[in-house]
Amino acid sequence: MSDFDSEGAAGDDRPDLDSEGAAESLSLDAVAVGSAVEDRIYGLTNLPEPDGGAFVRDEETAAGGVAANVAAGLARLGREAGVVSRLGDDEAADRVLSDLRERGIDARRVRRGDADERTTYSLILRDPDGERMIVNGGEAVPNLRLDSADREYVREADLAFTSAYAPDPVVSDLVSAKRETADFPPLVFDLAGPLSELENRATRPETLDALLPVCDCFLANEVSARSYLGEEPRGAIESLRDRGVRRAAVTRGTDGALLLTEEDAILELPAFAVETADTTGAGDAFTAGLVHAWLLGNRPPREAGRFAAATAALNCTAETARGGLPTAEEVERFLDAR
């Protein structure tokens, strides 16, 4: 796929378009809608308790955000992926866009905001054992709204992905389009955070309720699933099935994942043991692997789930949310060795 190199106009809320891309349509395997952010990662001596302290051992910046991470994972697996998001008018935006382009991701529908608008960022605090705390800031992603060109761009893709970190009006817009548009692509949704974290800035519970009947695959981790459904992973999967969801996954970290299939079966998928360098982005890598193998690749559910688990495991072997993203061939070699 093409690498889009032109800069978006700073401060004018226009997408990052090149001279041809503004008029051309490009059918993609998947479009991810929502967060493209800068990760500011601090390795600490310890994760402090309230009123406690810690010392920064090392620090770095990297590109992140659930939507952009999933697109990056899909691109690494050989899929053509695009992102719809919003950045600020700052150097962080330049770095985020540069990373997207270097990974071959279509960034034509990534906006730049106003002159005083900050690119959304995640402060990732990590202790020596890999335990993390994540704090978010910056106005750009919460200010994202879809326009008619964005909707058409998503509609032309083979699959649409979004997460609970997308602003509620954006998710509501996609839910309405899915309900009202006959040829809207399969919609995959990741409840990536607990409801308490999403309150007043991202997807609302009422929107989640409206999304379930039209969602083609619903993903959550055990914390986010518990916050929304009040159930542990198996109960959450059963609740999703009872509410009309046909395909779903709930990840459980080192305990693996549960997968709901279209045949109403609940499959238990073990995690793969690897030498872990960083678990940041593991859930997004799992999502990319599942979308690649199951939703786009039409593999049997258990085979697709193992592929997703292997994609997540391999990503954990390197630092940052995208540091260990594997190719499809690397995932297959990893699985063949097990």
C-alpha cells in the first residue's frame, strides 16, 4: 500500500491528506477509529502507593493508542489498514504521524486540531517487574468527531474497528451507521478500559448497550468486562451471548482468554509463556491477531484464537506497545514450535 508523506495543515482541523489522496478512494482491509496517541513511558523503582514516591530509572516516548496499535498490528500481519483519529498541533503529532507512515498505515483521515490543542498522551508508569499504571491527558482524541468523508472511508473498508477510548459521539455515529447502512462492514469493538476510567470522556454505558446487537465481535479484558457486565470472564461471555453478541473474546492476561463463537460455544484459550519485556499493548496485539485470522481470514475459532494469543505473546517480548509486533510468518513459526 502507499505511504502518505504530506503533512496535514496545522490548526485547520483538516485530515492528513496528500494531493491525490483527497480525491481517491482506497479500499482497505480494516479501518481503526479512535485513539492515536503518544506514550510517555517511565520506568520506576516502584509503583508508589498514595502519598508515596518513586524514582525514574529510565524514560522514553513511543507511539500508542488502541486504534493506532490495532492498525499497526494488522499492518505488520500483512493487512492494509487505515486510522481515523485526531492529533494536536505539536511535535508529538509529528512523531505519531511519522510512526503511522513508517508502518505503512494510511493516515489520510488523521486530523490536526487547533493551535493550542495538545496531542493526547498516555503516561505509562512501570515498575521493574512490568506492573503498570497508565494516566491519560491531552484534548485531541476527545475532540474527534466523524464527518461524511470519514464515514465513507470507514464504509469502504472490509472491516471497521473502534474502542471505548473513542469519544462517545464517534462510537454512537458508528453504531447508527451499522444499524442503518446495509453495506456497512463488520464492526469490531474493544471495551479496553473500565467504565470508571471512561466516564465523561469516552464511550458511555448507554452506547455500549446500543452497540451490542450490531457488533460483529466484542472484545474486553477481565477488568473492563467486570466493570460493565458485573461478571467474571465466563459470566461476562455468557451475558454477552444472552444480549445478542455472536462473537466475543474476554482476555485474562497470563490465564489466557475465552472466546464466544457463532455456534454459541465458549472456547478456553491458554496464554503462551514467553520471556516478557513489556506487556503494554498486549491486548491490542491480541485484537489485531484475532481480526486478522478470524474476522478477515475466516479461520476456525480455536485456530484464530491461538493465532491471536501468539501475536500478543510475541509483542510482549520487546519494549513499548508496538515493539514486538510480529509478522504472520513469525506467528506461524512460533505456533509450529508449540
